[in-house]
Amino acid sequence: MTYDPDNIFARILRGEIPCHKVYEDETTLAFMDVMPQVDGHTLVIPKAPSRNLLDADPAVLGPLMANVQKIARAARQAFGAEGVLVKQFNEPAAGQTVFHLHIHVLPRKTGEDIRPHAGKMADHGLLAQHAGMIRAALES
């Protein structure tokens, strides 16, 4: 299977579609999921084109995971979470729906339900606020 350069995350990377940016460096972009399963649900993607973990250049994975850790720590702090769920899907049989490597970071609190990841998009004002909270935690 080949990488589709017109997938939504590639389009976000090119600036064709807006996002609520949390973090960016030369290798990685992190932004709010528009259908968050919990408050603070963030996506971390490499800038290098990769369909998923199975075809990613190993040189991309080190910086990507370092940034996943950075975002996870900041999201945990920003949302007063007790833990962080990190998940990643590879190919349709495993639940992947956007075919650009991406890692979900979900700050978690005991007893908090995880919402479905489909259907209704979150309020953009709320997503902007949540992105700001994580950015503030990154700066502290």
C-alpha cells in the first residue's frame, strides 16, 4: 500500500486545512483531535510522509516518540490527569482511518469515560482553549 499525499494530515502539514496547533518543530507537528475522545486529546504526527508505523523510516520514529513523550507530559499537567493513554493504529484491520502515521495522546483520569471517536466535531473555541493549555504546560 502506498502513501496518499492528499490525506487530511498531509493537507494540514501543507497548511491547506487549519488545525489547533499544540507543538511544532522540524520533524513533528502536534495538534488537537477535532473529534476528541477526552478533553486534551492530541495527535502527534511526523512531517515525513509515512502511511503508518509499518512503513515509517526508523529515523523518523526516534524524534516522533520523543515528541509524543513531551506532549504526553504537557497534556497530563494541563488537564490534571492521573495518566496518559497513548495509542496508534496500523491499517484498516487495526482501526486506522487516516493513512498518515499518527499517535493519539489522551490525558486520563480514573473513572472518566472515553467518548466515541466518530461523528460530532468538537467546538473550535474549546479546542483552541485546550491547545493553549497544553502549550502553556510545554512552556512551564
